[in-house]
Amino acid sequence: LSCVGEPQKALDTFRRAEEIHKSNFKPGQKDFQLESCQQKIEKASEDIRKELSEHNEPSVGMKESSPRNGGMIQSGGQPVIVFTDVGKDVDDVFALVVLACLRRMFILDPLAVIATLSPQDERARLARVILDSLGLHDVPVGIGTDGGSKDLVELHCFDNEHNLLNLPHGSMLIPRLLKDAEPKSVTLLCLANLKDVSELMVKHPELFSEKIKNVVIMGGASYSEATERLEPDETAYNNNCDPAAARMVYLECQKLKIPTTTISRSAAYDCPFAIGKLNNLHLKCNHLLASEIYQANTKAILTLWNKVNLPAWNRGRGRLPPRCDRDWFCKFFRVTIDDEAGPNAADGWLRSANIYLYDALATLNCVEAYQELYFGPKGHVVNGTLHKLIERIAFKDGLAAEIDGMLHEAFRLAMEGAFAKIKVENSDVNSFDNAQKSEKEREIERVAKISMNMVIEE
């Protein structure tokens, strides 16, 4: 990271290493490792001071970086705060990967990711590790609420090995970010229950009405002719976690004239994503997270297959409703399973099965251009404000391929370890930037490119 011109990322990594060392070793143990890490922290800090002194003026044509970025990474795009119950299934991870791609394209600017639903602290640590692996070290992660769940919802998709990270609470992080934001500038992307958003409305009503531009919700809603307003679908999982919070969020957004976009689960069924693409993703990208997603998804599907084969009265089914039997499983994942096949039969139907990327589709709806290109939402005007409902995907051709391309691009750029360079159309700006490059900087870029090619080749 230091060699490719990312001193702030390097500093953040060294500081985290120092914290982990102190959490694992008593004073005096492995002192040479701690001293080495502290020396690197000093060097990275010095590099940052030098760079800031050499570049007092922000780059032409780029948005000035925000304080949360340490002043090093240029940011741009629509500001967004994400609420996720990552770990419940792999769907939220896909959303974060798509978010990373859109960040690198300067389309979305994630201000924070808030992990909600008990055990929310473990979900937050998982989110931190995922974002770090995608190169989003500067995007803060906050610990949200329990999401209305009185019981722990198991992180059955990923092993929990992230107990060493100490993270802030979302209730403190979000108001701080909103205070620094421009009026009516921030999008809230809700990929989980709405309890955190409802609490933000109650505790900081002025901030919410002043700074929130729109709210994008993965859940479900319908327009009621009787009340002439939107009502949340309380059978949708995210709304059902805390129905009172869901009702409040929809009601207050309509009162405050804050536009909403709601994506229902039925829309995702129009865009099946072949599991074979996951296999291709983890084989081609050589990124650990891509491999983890493939393995976690395979594990989750096989676990579900075992549950649907149990009788409805068996406790081993957990909360799986009686309607979810073998026939439902085959229809949902679009597979044909031969009962007489041998013990390795799962290898065959797993490759042909499909999954649904609910949260990735919701993430794309933060971008109006994608929404118009693929989704064709139905609009309802309430209190003079347009609210959009997406129950089906109007133009689905090419959407799955678009998401697949984003996943590959996000992993590829994360492996390179630096943000992709964008071409500035103004040739004068390009000439100015090139003229400012020293011979040493050009040599660093050349060496970094050669090193990266060697890594990719291996």
C-alpha cells in the first residue's frame, strides 16, 4: 500500500495490527514485532505529512476528500449510509461488493455501513473485515440496534473470527456524519430491518428532515387507496423484524416529504443468478472473499436442503414454515433432483441452481440511471412527493450480467490494492497532472505495475 501511493491505508492497517497485537500479547511478549509495527506507523505518518505539505491544493476536477477518509482518498458520487444484517445470508455480502464497485466508479460515496440485527456487534466486525478486503478501509462501520430480535440470529454463513475489533455505535456515528453533510444530500440504503432508521427519526428529527435526500428500502410495501399512503408489507422479513419501526419509517417519510424507493422480494425472482457464476467468480478472481462467498452459499443451500427433507414437526427445521418442502426447494432454486442418484448427486444440481440477489438489486436502486435502465418502478404521489415501488423488474435483459461484471470488477480492483484511475476528459487537466509527476513517482508506478502483474500471474 505504501509503494502504490496509499499511505493512509497503510497507516490504518498498521494501527489495526498494533491494536490486535496488544489484544493478544502481554506487555513484553513479542516486543520486536510491536516495535517494528510502531516504526512503520511513524514512517507512514511522516509520508502523509510530506504528501499533505506538497499538495496543499485539492486536485483539479475532483471532489475534496472528507475528514473520515483521513484526507487521502478522493471521494465522489451520491453519499449513502447503508444498514445491513450481513452474515444472515450471503446476499448482503453481494450488496457490499456491488457498493465497492460503485464507489470505485465514483457513482456512490458510502459514508458508513451500520450492522443491525442481533448479534449486531459480531455482524459489525464481519462487515469491517469484508470492507477491508474490498479496499474500503476508510468507510466507517457502526454497531446498530438488535433489529427488534429478542433472540440471536445465527451468523450461519460465515465463521466468526473477528472479536478483536472495537467499533463505534451507529447511534453516535450517524449523527456526526449527517451534521457534516450538505442539506438533502444523503441516501439511506436499508437492506435490513428499519429499527435503526426509526430511532434516528426519534432522536434526531431535525437532522433527518434536513439532511436525508431519499430512502431506499429492501422489503415490500403497497399503496392503500383507503388511506392514500404507502403501507409496509409486514410479511416481508425485514419489516416483520420490527413492524412498528417499519410503519413509523414509512409514515414519517411521507409526512416529511422524503422520497422512498421500495424493492419487494418478488422483483428479485425476475433476476435469478446462477450459482455457476459464483464458482467462476472465485476461480477467476483469486480473492479470498469470493471463495468465502462460494463456500458459504454452498453450505447454506445444503443445510436448507437437509431441513426441507425433515417432517414438518421435526425441531431440526428451526423456523422453516411447513410450506417449505422438497417441491418448494426445487421450484425456488430452479433445480431438478433425482431421488435415486448417488451420494454425489448434490454436486450436479448445485451447479445448475439459482440464487436471488435481493440486496444487490436494492443497492443498484440508489443510482437513478440503473433504476431507469432496468427496474421501471411504479410511482405514487403522497403529500406532493413521489414514492416508488418495484414489484417486478421491467427490463431484466442484461441485469444479471451487469451485476456479475460488477462483482468481477470489484474483486479485481481490490486485488490491485488501489483505486482505479479515471480519465479526465479535459486534456488540459491531464497535461497539468502529468507535468506535476516527478521521475520518482513514475518509477514507483512502473515498479508497482510490474509487481502486480507478477502477483496476478501467480
